[in-house]
Amino acid sequence: MALIENLTTGQKILKWAVDDKIAVGAFNFSNMETLQAIVEAALETATPVILQVSESAIKYMGIDYVIAMVEAAVHTVDIPIALHLDHGKTSEICKLCIDSGFSSVMIDKSELSFAENVRQTKEVVAYAEKFGVAVEGELGILAGVEDDVRAAHSLYTDPVQAAEFVEATGISSLAIAIGTSHGLNKGKTAHLDIGRLKEIKQKVGDFPLVLHGASSVYPDITEICNQYGAVFKDASGISDSDIRDAISHGINKINIDTDLRMAFVAGLRQSLHQAPESADIRFHLKSAKLFTKNLAIKKINLFK
């Protein structure tokens, strides 16, 4: 099956980021409101964007609904949009997304041996090439929890292996582990290993590098969530200064999921508290969407 009409290829958006020495925002969505918020943020900033869904988000929404909503988005706005599978754990889910019209997929076999990671990643690349679909691979492991992705400890990416992995697999981009982690508890002293990033960039050259687990978990958003009934203890993230530093040393795609979830929850909880008499879910979701959109705009501007 061909790509969704008007959908931009993953390779084109990655090339734009590499050429301009910036990072493109790759934002996860799990319902119509978060999708609309991301697209409206991209439109207001006149910036290409990557829409992402995880396997669990696909299970929640249904792949047909995912495709239909993204088709509506790309026909509504005149900005480059790519659709990416985040953390595909099997070749089967990657192939399903490719067959359904995605323009980019990630095959995550980072928990396997180097040789087996290469073998299974190459299998997905070979299939994706028939359809002009970009493939992201991963080398190294991020600690934390994101949907079905769980790891107790990080394993930082080896620069020499990174270059070997890129050469051996034919991937379009590489997700690396340099100190980020999934979820909203990244540790109060979380910092990126910029020295390691520099080494990796030196080895791979002008090749797109991806940063997962890069949400900032802003204190003001966490405070609003907790003020209106949430219990997010010890929430912490990656500083904006670290993100800027990472971009300046070669990161070209940055995944954001937790920050969007936190913003959505903050807007929804605030609205439910401030208008307890309203049973109009559209009214409450409008607030959640606005918080999410503003967060996405903040991230897009940071990445540029």
C-alpha cells in the first residue's frame, strides 16, 4: 500500500533537520485532541512535524482510526507531516504500519545482542525500502517506563558500535542512549552525556540521531496537575539547556510523549475543577487540548 496521500516521507523531514542543524519534534498522540494540538502547534510555528504512535496507542485507538485522523490532518494543513511508529517491538507491527501507509517506523531490538539487533533491524529495512519508508533503529537502552517499553537500567550507546550499526543495517536514523530515560521520574540530577554524543557524531557524520526520553517534565505543569488532584511525586526531566546542547552537537529528532501527557492532564484537571457544573466533555477537552498545544509550541521553538 502507498503512503497516505500528502504525507511527507520520514527521510525528507530528517534531511531538513540535518541540513538546518536543528531537531524536528516527534510528538506522540493517543486521541484526536492530542493529534489536533500537535498539528495546530506545527501550523502556528510553520514547522514540519513528526506524528508518532506507540503500539499501545494503536491498540487503544485502532490502526484504522489512526490512519483516518492523520489523513484528515494532512489534508487540512499545508505543512510537512510524517507518521512514525514509535518503539515497534516486532517486525510484524512494523510491516503492518508500513502496509497501512506510515512514512516511518522504528524497530526497537536494543535489548538483544548487537548481532541479533542488526539482523532483525535489517529485515525491517529491507521491507520498508520497497515502499520508501524510513526506519529508525536503536542502540543502547533507556531506563524507565513508557507504555510497553520498560527497563530498570540504562546502557549507554557505544560510539564505535553506533557507526557499525548504521553501516550494517541501512537505517535512516539512530536512537541513542546518552542519559535520558522514559517516563516522568528521570532523577533530579539527570544530565546528558554530551561527550559521548560528540564521539558518536564524529563516528557517524551527518547521520540523523534521535533522542528518546527527552521530556522536560516542567515544574509548573506538574504543580497544576498536583494542585487539582494528581499525585505526581518526584517528577523530573531533562533541562532545556541540555536539550539545546544536544541539538548543537548533532541530535536531529527528539521524541516527546510524557510532556504532552502531563500538559493534557493539567488542562483537563483544571477545567474539571474550575467548572464542576459542566458535563460537556468538549468544554473540558478543549482546555486539555489548549495546554497540549501550548506545550508543543514551546518544544518546537526550543528545538529550532
